[in-house]
Amino acid sequence: MTFEGSDFNEDDLYDQFPSGAERGYGPEQGFNTYLKLNDPKHFKPELLDPEDPAYDVVLAEFVASGDRFSVSFAQFKSSTRESEWALHKPNLTMTGEVPGIVGRVDKYPGPDTARISTFFINHDRTMARWKQSVILIEDGAQAGQLVYKEEKHPDGL
């Protein structure tokens, strides 16, 4: 996006931040990756077997819901290139169009198609130092993401 009569492009600003991987917060460390949580491949078959006495109906329904909507998780280190993109243009990060961010949100149809609502649990906390965790639910037409900003992580992240 550029302002009329200006060469300003906000995308260039996001790319001025260091990448998470360069600072030790890349996909290999569990950052900058969208992972679908209600995917059966993440669960042992015996947990989803209705014949098993330990069968958890709620867990099974959560996994079965993956056909209708996806529940995903991602975390980003604040003040990195990827966190800036995820914060300001999630419509692009959810589709896997931003280099450095792995995966895509399962049913997300594209950057100009779905609506995204974002809620920050604790918007009063700074994003300049800590990590942000995102839980995202979408159904192919709209998405809602809940962002939690950790004030201080036990590992000093």
C-alpha cells in the first residue's frame, strides 16, 4: 500500500526488522509456524477410539471439527520481521506468502477473501520485547485470532 502522492510502502518497514531465525527464534525453535491443532495426525489413535474406555468425547469432537473449521497455533518473537507481518498483515502470513513463516492456515482462502477479527487479551503489555502467542479459528470465510503477549517468559524470551 502506498499513500497517494508518496512512495511510502509499509511493507518495506516490516522487512527492516531482523528475522526471527537470525535472532534464534525461527521455525526450528517453535516460532513463525502455523500449526493446525485439530488435526488427527497430532493424536494417538487410541485417544480417538470410541471403543476405548478412556475415550474422550470432547477431544474426539475437537478433532472431528477439523473438517468444518481449523484451530491453529503460532508464536512470534516480538520485534522481528515475522511478528511485524503477523501483527499488521495476518491476511498474508496465514497463506504462507511471507518468507520466514512456515505453514499456512488450513482453510484460509486467501489474502483478499476472508475477514479477520483480532482480539488482544492484554493489549496494555508491550510487544517490543516478549513473544506473542496466537490461537486462530477459521472456517474458510472468516477468521478470529486471539493474541496473548507474554510479559516475561521464564527463559527470558
